[in-house]
Amino acid sequence: MAMLKKFTVSNFKNFKTKTTFDLGNPLNYEFNQDVIINGCVTKAVVLGINGSGKSNLGLALFDIIFHLTDKEKLFIKYAPYLHMDSKVKIAEFEYEFAFDGIIVQYKYAKKSPFELVYESLTVDNQEVIKYDFRENTGFTTLKGAETLNLISSENKISRVKYVRGNAILVENDKINKAFYAFMDFVDRMLMFYSLDERGYQGFFIGADSFTQGIIREGKTKEFEKFLKDNDIEYNLIEKEINGSKELYCHFENGDVAFSNIASTGTRALALFYYWYIKLSKVSLVYIDEYDAFYHFELSKRLIGLLKTLPQTQIIVTSHNTDLLSNDLLRPDCYYQISENHIKTFSQLTDKDIRKAHNIQKMYKAGSFNE
């Protein structure tokens, strides 16, 4: 089982000083134990006021895909890159993963999304790849990559990505297995949002129509049932238009394209479903402001649906305090973000929170204010 345990960023966008997002330090609550696997939080909700950094946390977390993968990137979202008031000329990132009990730590610094300054990969307390792009010095100790020449003043590619693409590593070595598991995890990361300007990064490449994607997956009738389960009733049919199939709503007096008749909230729900049917193949998903167009009851219902995906680590951001319920998650799965910290509700109070406590009322009463 692969999980992100901890992430730290500094000097990136609004994160001027080191800010840590710790998913690997849950408490021993006896309820909702299914959202904790191998000591890691698998389902997290991040709350914060406007401008606190919820979106920037996702962008920071997904900076890794720029140099380690060839997947889709939201280039426009990364400018400006460095903190505007800092004299430091680099942003630094640290990740800690757990792969079947083996810890993988990846650290790097950048001047921009495309310009690495250094990188270091440690597996099971062994530094296996290290490179300094300023001095063009580095090494790898991975078995099977010993003869690979990393030194080059011309080649600015990540040396971690370079090793993966050019070395034939010994297959039965546990360090190499963890290395491949790490690269596979990053390849399958996904970030998406469905505000007025929709977009995604990671997981695959290229634009797609969410309605055509639902058809392609053979999920038209399942999507119809999904909408009905969420109090939206349409008789959905598939019609071929200009050589490609599209979703239509069938009525007694004719058919109307789904995208033309659906409300903003229903279109957002359709986009959610488009991604939901893919999430079993995703390692980690970050859904920014996922419920911006949802009724509070629908928002809670979808969190319950996401909980049915045990193999996928899921992080959502929200303003919706109705999500704060021990019936849904638990205090060590709810995070409050500000410019100075990202802490769980359980870290923000000295009280012994039990399942019977109403953490929404506690939150509104200021119980989690520092």
C-alpha cells in the first residue's frame, strides 16, 4: 500500500517559511478507523479562509509532476512561483512516502517550475540519488544504475527521471522496488477543480469532454442512476453528433444536450463523476473547492462516496463547515490551513475529542483557533 506521509514546502507562493502538511501522524480514535491505513490519513478535508493557501497547497504538492512526469500540467497557475516578499531565490519541497513499510524521501529545490537547483532521493535511510545542478555533481547507488553517467552541464533533466528512463535496475532489489513504486505513485497523482475555470493536472495528458468520457467508459446509465441518487432525474441517452457520441436528455417533446440543460451544480457533479470513475487507478487526488456548487447535504454524501475508495489517498478543500462531523471523518482528518501552519483539529485543541462531540459547533465557537 502506497501513501504520502508528509509534505513540506517553503518560499512557494504564499508559503514564505517552512509549512508542513502531515498525513502520517493520526491519533488512536476508535471511530472511522477505515480512513487510516498503515498509519496514514487516506481521506482529508482542508479548511481555511479565502487566501489562506488551500489552492496553493495543491499546486505546491503537485509541483513534483513538472519534472518527474510527462503528464498534464497547469502551467498558468504557477506564476508567480516564488514568494513575492522573500529574498530567497529558490523554493524547496520535501516529500515523505511509505511503500509497503519502506520510507522514501524526496527533496528538491527550484528557481521556477522548470529549473531544478538540487534533488535528493532517499530510500530506507539510504541516499540513492543526489544531484546539484549548480555544480553539476551527483551520484546514484541504485543497483543496475552504477555505470550511468549523471554528470552533464547541458542536460537539465531531473536525475531521478533520467535514472528511471535510462537504467535497467535489478528487479528483485527492495530499494529498486520502492524506487519504482515512488515513480508510479507520482505518475498517478491527480489534481482537479470545477470552479468557473475548470482544469486538472497529472494522471494523463490532454483535454477531454467529461460527457464523452462517461460514454466512453460505458457509464451512461450508471451516471443517470448517480444523478437520481442525488435528487436529479434525467432520462439520459447517447446520440451521435458529427461522428462522436454525446450525452442528451430525453423528453417527451424532444432531446436536449446534457451540457445545455444542466445547471452549474449539475455540470460540476457530472465532472466529479467523470473523475470518480477513474479514481480507483489514482494514487492521490487533490480536489480543490470540490463542493463550491453543491448543497451541503450533497457535499457530505460525496465525501461518503469517496470513502469507498480505500486504495486512493484523497484530499479535498472546502469552506463548508457542514462537512465537520465525526460521523463522516474524525478530528485528525480535518485540517485548518493558514500562512503559518497546516494542523489537524486534534492538534489545535487540548480537549479530548470524542465521537459524540459536535466538532462543527466547536469550530464555530473558536475551539480550534490558535
